[in-house]
Amino acid sequence: MTDKATLTSDAEITRFTDRYFVKTRASVQRFGDKRVTYAIFMRRPVCFAPRLMTDWLNAVAATRNTRFEVETRYKEGDWVGAGEPLIYLSGSFQELVDLETIYLQRLGPACVAAYNAYTMAATLPKVAFIAMDARHCAGQEMAEMMAYAASVGSSAAKKEVGAIGFVGNATDATAHYFGAERGLGTMPHAFIGYAGSTLRAAEMYHEAFPDEPLTVLIDYFAREVSDSLTVCRRFPDLASAGRLNVRIDTHGGRFVEGLDVAKSYEVLDRHNPRAVRQYRSETELRWLVGTGVSAAAIFQLRDALDDAGFDRVKIIASSGFSPEKCKVMASVDVPIDIIGTGSYLPEMWSETYATSDIVEYDGKPRVKVGREFLLRDGRNAPARPRKTPGA
């Protein structure tokens, strides 16, 4: 894997860029250079996250002993509508033409992921989020992009609606995007299996890291409620001090302990009678009363903890928390304290494609027919003020 910091030489860029851009650069070198301006845009609303792209362009410019003019039309974290130019990029055609493949790779996915992170954090403003996407990413470069995007979307939600947002992520390498030195996390399911019981895993972890808050996975043995209470009774001081968390990550193949379809409806009806008395899609119903980490499951766990006197124990929920699932949870005011998610990763990769078209050659406006809206000649309205994503 070529590191982003070293992907600046002509040889490296040639290896990773589309071949027709390489051939175009050679042709321009033969027939003469022009100064060009590219308009870069996306076909869907996004949250502007340009830093990885602009940092790379600056590094390439330094390597090539040239200068690129990067006019960002929005501030980092701003909402941008579909088709609106994000950036005007100007410079030597010879020095810019073979960079398009790589700079678009650094822009599109980050903007969509930032939009999704914003949506989740703004939808559940009182819930803290942990970015747990690293093991779902296609390599370290994507992992950095998604962490950066989550931090941008989170910052926007904090400014817009006072959300808690993303408080950290899972790896040390990208923790700096969240103002931290280390990643967050306690134990995987493998450690529960190794320990032989949920309680023993909690004891071992606490012995190994006595000064850290204790977060315990509770779904390994399908005893989410029972094992939570057992761990709380073993560590009452941590529980009463608010330093004990239980993480529910039940997969979609079974119900949480004590629930089935009928009991899930009963629990949800007790807490939010209107929740299932309105139209719900099949997917929404599954998130409310189905298998896995449903709204009913979280209410059931919260009730059990509170009834046993462990009201300061926090619930961390994970497993498929996409922007859509977060919206459903918010609609019924589910008592989640923290969500662990990698689901701000773009679900449809085709939505992440950024596009770059030249709109000026030596200062003269020219663009392919149908893309006149990208021209920078007064027909474009000035950049709009910040809006809520989706507005």
C-alpha cells in the first residue's frame, strides 16, 4: 500500500492514475501548456470534507515545483447541495491533468461519510458516538478518510444542534482527528470466549486495566440481561460511580434474552405506545421489535438495570447503526448512552463519486454541453450559507 505522504512523485502518480490522464499529460507536454480551471462537484448533497484532498494537492505542487490555486467555495463541515461546485482548482494543465483520479478519491467518500456522521449525531444529539469502522475499511488509507470524515460531520453537528457527536474512534492511528492520543475500546467477543464467561472477562479486564472505566460485552452467551446484572453486582463501586458500561451487540439471528415478537411489542408499547401504531416499513419494524439490537431490547435492558438499582450504568449499543437506524431510535426516544458505529461508511459506493470538469482554458470559459452550471462567470449564485444536511 502506497502511503499518502509518498504518493507525490510522477512515477507513483502514473501507476495509480487513469491511463488517459497520463497520455493527456504527455500530449500537452508536446503541444503546449495552458492554464485551466477545474470545477469539482458531486451529484448528491454532502458535508464538505476537503482536507485530505487539498493537503495532497499541496504536497504534489511542492514536489512538482508549481503552484495550484484551490478555491474552496465552502468551509469544512458546510452542507453543499447536489451539483453545486465544491472547489475551483486552477493551475497548469500539464501539472494538473494526471492528478484527477487521485484527488477525487480523497474527496468524494469523505464528503458522503461526513454527511452520514452529521446525520447520526444530529439525529441523536444526546448520544455519544464511537467510530468503529476501521476493520470494515479497504485499507489504512480508507480508514484515515473515514475517521477524518466522522470528525468533520461530528463537529458540524456540535455547532448546529449542540450534539455530543463522536467522542473517539477505535484506532490509535486516527485518534488525533478526535483530539485523542489513543483509540477507544475494551474487549472483543473473542475475549469473552477466551475467558469462558462474561463475568470472568470483566474481572480479567479490570485486573489488567484497573484505572480505566469498564465496558463489558454482554451478548456472547445470549444472556444480555442476566450477565449485565451479574457484572454490576460484582463491581458495585464502578456501577455507582458511572464507570461501568455494558455493550449490547446482539446479532440479527436471535432475540435478546427474555424477548420474542410478542414481548418486544409489549415492552415498546409500555414505553412508547405510538411507536408501532403508525406506518413503519419492514426494516423499521425490525429495528423496533425484531431480532438483534432493537429498540425493545434496549428498553428491556435499561429497565432491568434501573430496577436493580444500577441506573448509572451506561448502555453502549452497536450492530448496524446506520443513519436510518439512528432516526428510528430517535423517533421512540430509546435510552442509549453511546453508539458504536461504522455505518457512516457510504452504503452505496456510487454515491461517493466526485466529478471534475475543466471550465476555463487560459481564462476563457469552456465546458462540455450540459455542464454550464459549473461556469464561474456570474451565472452561479454565490456560495449559500450553511444549511442543515438534507434541507
